[in-house]
Amino acid sequence: MRLSMRLFWLCMAVPMAILLLAQIYGADGHAIDLEQVLALPSLHHLMGFDALGRDLLARLAEGLQLSLFVGVCVIVCSALIGVSLGLCSAWLGGWVDALLMRIADIVLSFPGILLAIALAAMLGPRLDNLILALVAVGWVGFARLARVQVLSLKKAPFVQASIAAGSSSLYIAIRHLLPNITAPLLIEASFGLAAVILGEAGLSFLGIGVQPPDASLGTMIREGTRLMLLAPWLVVWPGVTLFMLVMAVNLLGDMLRDKLDVKKAADQ
């Protein structure tokens, strides 16, 4: 646990430093200075300039904020949809359960990233379409996890006692079911956030995600590959930032799993 914590803060140091330094220097990531095209890093511009003369540090900070914004939006929407459907599926059972799980199986039959690429390409390269495409893929994991957890709690004595007392299904879901499945859902959300950040970067790298002039780590890597031999920092800094951010989120998921794993804690 201590090692994971140390690695987490080590990985988070890079994104946090970028955001902090961008605030201190206050450069505009959209301002173009043609005299500074591909200029080397300096004291006043710590990461240099890109091919259009834009400050790379400011654009990295914008790309980080956008990645986190997309990740949080997708995870929240996916969790709301997935948990609601999974809870209804497990509680109602019958044809409702069969229908919802068959839909989930259809979505899972396609590789997630390929399905997201297809949806984003059909909807068009816009930020809201990118979020919608990632939500269409991400809700399944929450739905299946919620269904399994609710099925294990459905016959629990406290749930049966609440049913016998005449409580409504909505009350039982909010009062008894959701609080008892929060821990595994938080773990799922933490690992899902890392996958969403990678998915957004991948779609933007392919040109069907975030579009210029908006900054995205994937878009910055794609633009930098054309000049990698001439200005390698255009690829190195976005790549390192993306790697550190995803590693930090994954380590956070590991720590949450160790902290919230009731069965493991009981064994110890």
C-alpha cells in the first residue's frame, strides 16, 4: 500500500507540476507567434513551442484539463446509466433482465475501442460526440457489476425485511442496495477513468476526437510525430504526461481496491 502511494504521488507529480507551472507563467495556448516556431525550451517557456509557435506548456495544461473533463463526464454518465440498468435488471428479473443483458452482450461482442471509433466517426469529430461514443461503450461494465452485486444482496435478510415492511423498490434501492455496492463501483470507476483517458487520446490521435485548435494530448502527439526527428519534445512531453496521468489513475484504482476490498480485509 505504501509503495503504491509513493508511486501514485510520483506519477501525479508531472501532471500537477504542468498545471501549476502553466498557472504561474500564464501563457496562452492558442496564441501564435511565428517567430517562435519550434523554438527550444527556455527559462520563460519551459517546454518550447510547437510547429505553429504556440507555447507547449500551456497546451499541455489545456490537454490535461480536457482529458480529465472528458474522463469525469464519461465515467459519471456511464455510471448513472449502467448502475440504473443493472439495478433494474437484477431487481425485476425475467424478460427485463434477459433483454438488458442481451443488449450488454451485443455491446461487449465488439472490441471497445473499435466500437468507440465507429460511433465517433459516424457522429462526427466533436467533443460531445466523443463523450457520447465513449459512454455508449463504458456503461456496460457498470451495468454488469451492479447486476451481480444486487443479485447477491437481493436475498439478504435486511432486504427481505424491508420488502416485508412494505418499502418501495426505490426506497430499497437507495437505502439498502446502493450503499452496499458503492465500493466495487468506485473501483470500477477508477479503472474506467484510466481507460477513458486513453480512449480519448487514441480517438484524438486518429483525428476523430478533439479537433484543433483545441488542445488534446492525443492530438498533440499526432501533430508532433511529423516533426519527431526535428523537435522530439513535441512528442515526448505529451507522451510522458499521458503515461504519468494514466499510471496515476491506475495506481489510485489499485489503492482503492486494497482499501475497499472487504473480503481481503476480513482475511487479514
